[in-house]
Amino acid sequence: MIKHIVMWRLKDEALGASKEENALKLKETLLALKNEIQELKAVDVGINFNPSEAAFDVVLYSEFENREGLETYQKHPEHVKIVKFVGEIRTDRAVVDYED
């Protein structure tokens, strides 16, 4: 099983929306991928409440059967749309992929 974890820090305002509004939109669109991409076996998205400067704003946890499934997910047109959106609203990104 492949675990794919991504964290983002968001801009205070982007695309005419607040950080909070963009975080909610990001969460909704990422969760909707479960219905669009069969290789995506599990997905969870969390919005941070910790005020620490070390904290990220949004985290994605997802699971795939294998590395090929992760690669298919990353190239899927619906995922690519989200990548473009995130590129407009984020300041930082961290990612970890590991095999369990």
C-alpha cells in the first residue's frame, strides 16, 4: 500500500477568497476525487486549527494499491485541475510518499 501525504500553507487571500474559503474549497474538491479516480483507495483531508507558525493549513492523506496507482492519480485530469488551483492559493507545500 502506498501512502501519499501532502500539506499546504495557504495565502491569506487568493482568487478573491479568504484562506478559510480556499481551504474549504480545496477539501471539497480533493474529497470528490474519490468518486472520480478508481486508483484512489482512501482519502482524508483536514483543515488545521493549530495557531503555531510551524503548522500547515491543509493536509491530504491518501492511499493507493501501488506506485502505478499513485502515478495514474497524479496524471488524472481532475487531479491536474486541483494542482492548478492549489498553485494559485498556496505559499508552501510539503509531500511524503511511502510504502507500507
